Amino acid sequence: MLLTIFSLLVLLFSVIIHEVAHGNVANYLGDPTAKYAGRLTLNPIKHLDPVGSVILPLFLAFLGAPVIGWAKPVPINPYNFRDQKWGELKVSIAGPASNFLIAVIFALAVRFFPLPGSLFALFSIISIYNFLLGIFNLIPIPPLDGSWILFSFFPRGLMKLKIFLQQYGMFILIFLIFFIQSGLSWVFSGASSLFRLLSGQ
């Protein structure tokens, strides 16, 4: 039970840091929308998404499956960006990059510091979950960041496909998570492999 509670807390604050990273990069690029909306904060109440932050994580925890989820996306206005060509790409990459940075730091701490058993377990969970979030968010299906990274390179001829994915991406993602048995197994194995590679475990 304690492990489940800690895993949910790690997930919660990892997705919050992820969204704050989006907002901070947008603010740096000239768009203060997230700042004015009060989203550049670690206060969980500002970021909770009913499905991604509550229903899905609790359901996966109930099933005994690895817990995954997302927070409410920070609002941005790309027309405010000083970099109109690559601004959206930079903001999209910021979220997963923050998770990978956290994961690498804690994996290296496990590798190079003699941690007691409980701290070793906690650091390992933080690292694996952040690798998990980083990889998961790179899936190119809306509303995940991978879709916006992909859209940054879309030619105009694929605009209809972009609109289709924006309209039905959430349904595709939910179908992938709940109805395809091995749909996210590669995400979990990828996160574990990266952790083992960096931590030496």
C-alpha cells in the first residue's frame, strides 16, 4: 500500500514538473499565457486532470499494473512566440526532457552512491517512472507531446490527418491503453531498460 501511494505521488509531481516545464519554456519564448493562468506552480490543484491524473492512475493501481497518466495541459498561445518556426517544437520537447533529466539524475544517484535499501527503492521508482513518462509522452498521438513534435514537421498536404488525430487522438490513446494487450508494454520495458543501463542494476 505504501509503495502504491508513493508511486502515485511520484507520478503526480512528475507530471506537474512536466507541465511546468512546458509553461516555463513558453514563457521564455515570449508567451506568458501559462504564467497568467497561474500554471507555473507545483501546486497539484492547478494541474489535476480528471482522467489523466485521477481515474486512469487509480484504475491501473487497482489492477496492479504500472501507473501512468498525465496532467492538465498548460495553456499556450504560439502566436506570442518569438520563434514562430520552432517555438511549438521547443515547448513540446520541454515536458519529456524534464522527465528524462529527473530520471537520469536519480538513476546515476543509484549507480554512484551507496544508498540504504529504502532510499534505493524510492530513487529507483522516481527514475523508472520518469523514464516511463518521458517515453509515453513521445507517443505521436494527441494529446501527448509526441503528436505536437510530429505536427511541427507535417507538410501542409497532411493537414487532414492532423485534424483527424486532434479530433480522435484521445479515443485512440484510450483504446491503445485499455484494449490492446501489449499496447504499452514496450513503454514499460523501455523505461526499465534505460534505468538498468544508467543505474547498473
